[in-house]
Amino acid sequence: MRSEQKKKKKTWLKLTSIILLVLIVGGGVYAYNVYSSLKGAVETMNEPLDQKQSDKREAPVAVKDKDPFSVLMLGVDERAGDRGRSDTMIVLTVNPNNNSVKMLSIPRDTRTEIVGKGTVDKINHAYAFGGVQMSVNTVENFLNIPIDYYMKVNMEGFRDIVDAVGGITVQNDLDFTYSGYHFTKGAIQLDGKKALAYSRMRKEDPRGDFGRQTRQRQIIQAVIKEGASLSSLTNYSDIFNALGKNVKTNLTFDEMVDIQKNYKTVGSNITQMEIKETGTKIGGIYYGLVSDAEKQRLQNELRAQLELN
């Protein structure tokens, strides 16, 4: 069970794992075409932040030199005419020196200062107010660490990625009906539309937002599994095209290659951190409150992981 949990937690490899497609393919023209398509897709995915250097670092992080680094992962439910909110927020701190990753899921209702907005609100509202940059600034302030990289996955468009890999299989642990689809317990097959419905359900789940985040991670991990299989290589153009449209990151292609090369063993030692919150209503709105002591505990652990003084 523990080994299965570790596999499920390797979410920091979402994009870098796709590079393994190139390694699977033999030499020659076909491999060159896959490599070229992959590089083109990564260039499409790349969206630098407005603020290139965090004020919480004295010098830029260098993955080619095996520096510890952090990633903010945002699962965003964007629809036409609506920027949406970042309903999934995961901070990963990666340290090759102690060969470990620490993963912190931030509940969407966590009450904190929204940096750049001048207000205190739910942390997931930062994306609605100011996109990725405001989300990064807000998380940096909340955790007192630099956010070196981000990865944003548009869950609305993720159905295209699911269809591009020919559908996925997930292990469902909750029997429920949502958006006209019935999902039974056990292994279930999902096409793009069903995967989107599966990832959105929250209110019928006794685990609430945590349950939805779990299903979103299942979908992303299943896509990576299918995308890295030999049977999917014939669809590599569709896969990369869908990724380019629905995944954005400030990681460059060269940085992804360096991460795959220099950090690939850290995935065997992943620790899940948890924020202890107290739920309350303020003005009739539900928030998760984090005490100063709890916030300091999180900051100390993450800063130690990143080897920050």
C-alpha cells in the first residue's frame, strides 16, 4: 500500500515524465520527429512569469547545478469567458541532496492575504484576481518560500488530452452520479467528457475538496501512464498538441531535461505534508484558518527542505 501511495504522489513528474517518450522510441527519423514535436509542445506550454526572480531568493535557482527548487501546481477549472479559480494548489519542494520531495496540498478555502489585491480572502481566489503571478506571490507570502516554477493544468481542456491518449483507466473508490454519468466503484474506463465530470464532483463526496483533488490527480497520472506507453506513440502529435493547449509552465525545455536527468531518483522519497486548519464562517462565508504557530511550522519545514537560511 505504501509503495502504491508513493507512486500516486509523484505528481512533480507530470511534465518531465513525458520526456521519457523520447527514450522509449528507437533511433532514426521517427525518434527525431517525436523529439521535435515534444520540443515544439514545450515551447507552446512555456509562459514566463512577469516577475522572473523571487525576492525570497538571493540568486536564481539552477537545476543544471542540482539546486533544491520548488514548484506550485495549479489545477484550474477555466471555462469560456471565465478565468476560474485554482481549485487545486500543490507546492512541491525538491531536494536532490537529501533525495526527497515534500508535497503540500493547500486547501482552497485557506484564509490568507491576497498579495497584490490588498485583501484577505480564500487562497484560491488569488488566481481569479490576478492569474498565475498573483497565485505565486500569495503562496510565497503565505509559506515564506520562493516559488521557482509553476505548472498550470486547465481541467476543462484536459478532456482533449484524455481523448488524445485513447482514454484512461482509474480506480474509483466512491460510487456516485454526476453530470449525467454514473461512476461505480473499482476500475473504470473514462473518455474525455467522463474524465472531466469525474474530476469535478465535490459536493457528494464526504471528503469534499480533498476527494476532488484526489480524482484530479488520478486523471493526470493516468494520462501520463497512457502517454508513455508504446501504443500511444502513434498519437504523439495529438498528445503534444493537447498538452500545449492545456498545460502552461515557466519551465523551459532545457530545464525539463536537466530535471529529468539530475532529480529522477528523488521521487522514491516523497513526504505528504498537511496543513492543520480550523473551519469557521466569517460574514456567512466558510474559511479555513491557519494559526501563526502552524504557519511557522510549515515555513520552517519547507525552508529547511529548500536549504534556505
